[in-house]
Amino acid sequence: MSKKSLVTSAAVLAAAGLIVKILGACFRIPLTNWIGAAGMANYAPAYAIYSVLLVISTAGLPVATSKMVSERYAVGQYREADRVFRISRILMTSLGLIGALVVVFGAGIIADIVHVPGSALAMQATAPALLLVPLMSAYRGYFQGQQNMNPTAVSQIMEQIFRVGAGLSLGYCMLNGTLFSQEYDPGARGAAGGCFGASVGALAGLLTVMLIYHWSRKAIRARIKSDRTGVRESSKRIVKTLVMIAVPITIGAALLPLMNAIDASVVMYRLQATGWDTESAKDLYGQLTSMADPIIGFPQVFMQAIIVSIVPMVSAANRLKDTVELRKTVSLGLRLTTMIAFPCTVGLLILAKPALLLLYPLQVKSAISATPCLMVLAVGFIFLGLVTTMTGILQGLTKQNWPVVNLAIGIGVKIIVTWILVGIQSINIVGAAVGTLCAYLTAAVLDYICVVRFTGAGISVKDAVAKPLVSAVVMGLFVFGAYKLFILTGHNSIATVLSILVGACVYGIMIIKTKGITRDEVLGIKFGGRIASICDRLRLW
């Protein structure tokens, strides 16, 4: 049952996440083309600070809520699960208010610290989102604890639709000075308009998930009424447990955006120290953060889907002390991760330059220059995926301190590598990408040691490495050949899109032929019956 649940839950969230990322590209790509890499240098620090503050208020408590609700549902304590949600909702709203106040009154100081003064206005534009998103995340965590991923998926899509629409409209109008004072730099105004879209989206997402909760109240009340366990924890104990689980998770989650915020300072300083002028340094930094990084974000949605799905399942198996089910869930989670990571890495290595030119046609020079960064980050994606999944596994086991320590060590490695390599003028911004790769590699190795130690489950070399890797390599050969053929049309966009489609088809066939995924696993996902039927007719099994 866990296998079907994990695959189905991950598929639902992955589909929603992919839609969200596509919509995000529809937002970020036009904005980047409008204001350029230098203008996006105002957006990147603002979004990095927004991410840090958002992580502080939303990363730990929703996971803690999901975990605690899942544990209580596993033993029929529905009333206590509802109390966990209500208390977490209060805590998250309070944290959101603090985050909003920080950016309203401290944006100028923070912008000066990261050496990008023009980002202050964009930071302030995120304040309403910092207040609303934590409350929305409390509702999502409650539903995730019930292993119901639909409310999260629907609210994510609604949030992104409104974010894109409002962000692009405001970004364009403010860039051209029609909605804001001309005293600000156009790039700063455009970045601020884009950031305010997050606030509009947050409001839409919150209203959506609250409406779904309202529709679900009858079923929730019926479960609570059926609770005959008689268990009642004190509110103080619930708060203490939530905090004990949430704090290390929050610290760990805050490390990545904090690492990006540190990058903004370290990279800019080291580039200018080695002879790059301010504008050139901002352009190089924008290539990494606004061109290469967002592309890595597309396949990352699949990893996020796995972690959100796996935490409540690992928590429930751990609570019931079902070792067999726990190991099955862990092994499947790791296998799904590598099954996604390998083809993404190979595909990005081959199509790095074409993909950048496809997405940023008005920034050709910067897109070409960003190609090495994307290729390095593509290799790092394998380890990023493993870190993401293993963090969820350890959180579900209530071993949430270990991923924090491991990632902190990885970030320490990144800072050293970035400082050294970015300071070499011929390497410049690529050194920051290499530093990120080293961070994920270090954390992945340490996390894997912990997962094996606490669960006894690990990565199957045959099923989780050999089969997807062979399939990805074969796919890569077809993608390379397809691009060389289709580029004869003279259109990079057509060649790139068709090559991606060829790669997806070839990998799908290869992963089935190598038995990297079984027929039962395909049947476990939504519309899996149709997919299996097509494969049967093609005799792929």
C-alpha cells in the first residue's frame, strides 16, 4: 500500500509542481528579458531574503504538523490531530507577522549589507506574502498529514497563477514608471513589481486552501466524533513537540536560501576584487541566479513532491514500528529520486546552451555565458535530489538534526570553494556553481550514511543506479542526435523542444525495458492504467 501511496502522492504533487514551475517560467523569463541580468540582480537578493524569512516561518512547522498529524491518524487520534493543526496555525501566523515587519523596516539595511542597494524596494514588496504564506502552509501541512496532497496541489497552482499575472503586470508598469515614482532605478522598480506578485499569489492560495478546508469540515468532524482513544495532550506539550521538530528543520531549510544570500555578498566582492567592474559583476551574478538556477528548479519539483509525500509515510511506519514497511518506503523514495535525477542531469548537460537560448532569446550573450554554470549545476542536481529525499526520510524518523548538521558542513565546503574559485578571474562565476555542487555532494554522502544507519535501507546499485543511468545515457545519445538533426531547420527553439520530447520518449521506453519501473508501480499512479495499457499494446513490458 505504501508503494502505491508514495507514487500516487508524489505524482499529484509533481504534476502540480511542474505546472507551477511552467507558470513561474512564464513570469521570470519575460521579467528577465525586460530588465536584463543587471536588473534581475536587484530581484535575486530580495527573493533570497524573502526565501530566508519564509523558510523560518514555514519550513519547519508545516513538516512538524504533517508528521504529528500523520502519527495521530495512524493510531486513530483524530481529535488530537485537529488540535495540532489549530495550534500550529497560531504559531505560523505569529512568525509570518514577524517576517513581514523585518522586511518593512529593515530592507534598506539588508540591501546595503549584500551590496545591492536597489533591492530594498523589492524586499518591501514581499511583506504581505510573508504574512499570508505561513498561514496557508499550516492548512497544507494538516492535509499532508492525512496523506491528502490535492489541497496543496490546487492551492499551489492558484497561488502561482495570480502571482504570475500580478507580478508581470506590476513589473511591466513599474519598470516603465507608470505606477511608481521615477526616482527609483527602472530595474529596481521592475524587480519590486515582480516581487509584489508573490503577495497577490499568496492571498489567492490562502483563500483556495481555506475554501477546501471549509468543504472538508463535515468529514473532519465525523472523524473527530469517531475518536474513542480518550487521549488528550496539553497544549503546552503539543507546542513543545512542534517546536522541537520544527526548529532543526527550519534551521536546515534556512541554510540554502541563507547560502544564496551569502553568495550575493561573497560573489560580488570576489568578482570586483579580481578586476570586474560593478556592472559586469552584477551581470555575471545574474547569469547564475536568474538564468541557470531557475532551470534547475524545473526538475527539482519532482524531488519536492517526493519529500512532502514521504515524511508522513515514514512517520506513520515509524510510529507503528513497522520496519518492513519503513525500509520499503525508504528504498522506493531513493529509487524514485535517482530515476528522476539521472535523465535530468544528462539532458541538461547536452541541452544546456540550447535551453538557455530558448528561454532567454533577448539576452543571447548572457545566456551563452551562463552555459558552464548550468552544466555544473546539472551534475549537482543528482546530489541535490538525494539530499532532498534523505532529508525527508530523516525528518520522518525524528532525526531532523542530522540533515541540518550535514548541510551546514556542505555549506562550509561551498563557501571555501566559492571564495577560492570565484577569485580566479578565468573561472569567475562558474566557481560559485562548483561550490554549490561540492555542497550538495558533501551533504548527500553524510545524509546517506545516516539513512543507512537508522533504517538499514539504502540505494540498490542495480535498481537505483545502473538501470536509470543506462537509460539516461541511451536517452542522451538520442537527444544529442535529435538536436543535431532538428537544428538543420534553423530554429533553436524547435530543435530544443523536439529533442526534449524525443528524450522523454526514449527514457520512458528504456526505463520500462530495463525494468527500472514495474507495471504495478505504473498502475499505482493516476492515469497509470491508461499508460500500462499503451505499454501492453507496444509490448514494452
